Amino acid sequence: MQTRSSQASAQTLGQDDLIPETPPLESQSASGPSAPGPVSEDDIRQLQARLLQAQIAEVEARTAAIVATPAPPASTNPGKNDLPIVRNAISFHPGMDSSLIRKIHDNEFQPTMLPKLRVGRGAIYFQDESLKVGHDGQITKGERVGSVKDFGTDPYIWNESFDNYLSVCSILYFPQFPQMAPAMLNFRKKIVELSRIYAWSCVLQVALEHHSCAVDAGITDHSVWEVSQPTILRLCPFNKQLSYISTTATTATAQSSKKRRASDEVDHEEICRNFNSTWGCKMGAKCHRKHVCSTCDSSDHGEAGHKK
């Protein structure tokens, strides 16, 4: 009975009563949010300008923070953190700049700094500080940079400086690397031998270049101290041998003295034959004989121009 009544009631309802009406599209668009319109070029320019201003402000803020950050105070006691072996090396070398000993220990020592290791008379010159201009325009004192000119024109300065370098290394490295001692001594011996064969300017280049290579490879490696023959031939050419230089100088001196002897042996009172000939003397004023006529002793003409 209930089923029949429900069917009857469903028949009495229309289809419009069962499905609700959907509002028209015009009403939905009017009630909902409106779609965004096209972006103009002025809007884009304003956004770009705001972005650029924000970036500039961020950079200025970072720069101000860097400038405002105080620099760390310089250490008043640079040797406070030295290792015992470094302190031992410093104590065994009074008068030597302790910062150079620390650089040798840290493998930061450069061969051009060798003259600074000299202790005693004349060593103060190499300890002087040089003036430097910083990024802020302030003039400050900095470490003096070494140059080849500091080694002089003979092996004396290099020998003395390298001996002190050996002495420092004997405390810092030789106990742990015993083969390093004979290798460095052989290197020094080789440089001294080359200085007796070639000009010192060439031998100094060999010493500094090979020492720099040893520093880059690690001075504790004894195999890096041996100087190769190609390096010697490249930096010490044949014409820089002392024997060749002395022979060349002797030859030039002999030639000049020979010319002087020839001029001295000339009899200045002898009459020049060429001057009295028909072709004349080509030496002119440089001739060491008298330019006079052999007949009348006149300097106005020779015998060929003498009027009888």
C-alpha cells in the first residue's frame, strides 16, 4: 500500500519540482569576483622600480654592516701560540727576525727573503718596513719585499743567508727528516761550484728558481733539492762562463793594446808617402805621419802638386 501511494505522489509532482533551477550565467558573473584585466606597461615599470629600490636598500644595508663591524685587534704577542720547536729555533738565533723563522716552519718562506736572515752589520737594511697604501687610502707600513738586487754581485750574501737558513732548518726539520740535511748541503755546494764557472747573475737565477720549486714541493722532501742539468743549461748559457768572459775581455784588451803599440811605433817625424802621391792619403787627420811636401815641406800640397 505504501509503495502505491509513493508512486502516486511522485506522479503528481512535476519535473520542475524535482530538479532545482540553476541560476543564469549572467547572475553568477555579477555575484562572483571579476576577472583581472590586462597589465599595463606603467604597472610593469612601477614594479621594476620597486624591486630595484629594494635591492639597492639591501646592498646598502649589507655594506653598512660590513663597515660598522670593527676589525679584530692585532695580536700584541705573535709568538704566544708558537710551538715549542719554533720557540727553540728562535732562542738559538738571537737577532734574527722571529717572523721569518715562523714562515720557514709554516713553509711560507720565499727564497727572495734570504737576505733578511742575515744577522749583524748591514742586516737592519733588510728588516726595514715599506710604506703601503690601503684600499681606504690610508698609508700603512708593511713588510719589505725582497728582490734580486738584495743579493749583490757576488755569492757572499747568498752563502751567508743560506747558511742561516740551514741552521734554522736543522732545528725545525732535520731531527724528523735526517736525509734533508745532506740534500740541502749538496744544493749549496752545487751553487758554489756554479758560481766559479758562470757569472753570478745567472747562478743566482738557478738558486732562486730551484729553491722556489723546493718550497712548492715541500722542503722536507730531500729529492727536490737536486738541481737538474737542463735547468743549469737553460739559465747559464755558454757565453756567461767566466773563462769565456775573461778570454773575450783579454782579446779585446790585446787588440786595443796592439793598436796602441802600432801607433806608438810610428815615427811622427816621417813624411807620409801617400800624402805626396797622386792619390793622396785616405787617413786624413788620423794619419800619424807628417802631411807635408817632401820637396818644400809645405803642408798645402804634396810632392805630386809641387810646382817646379
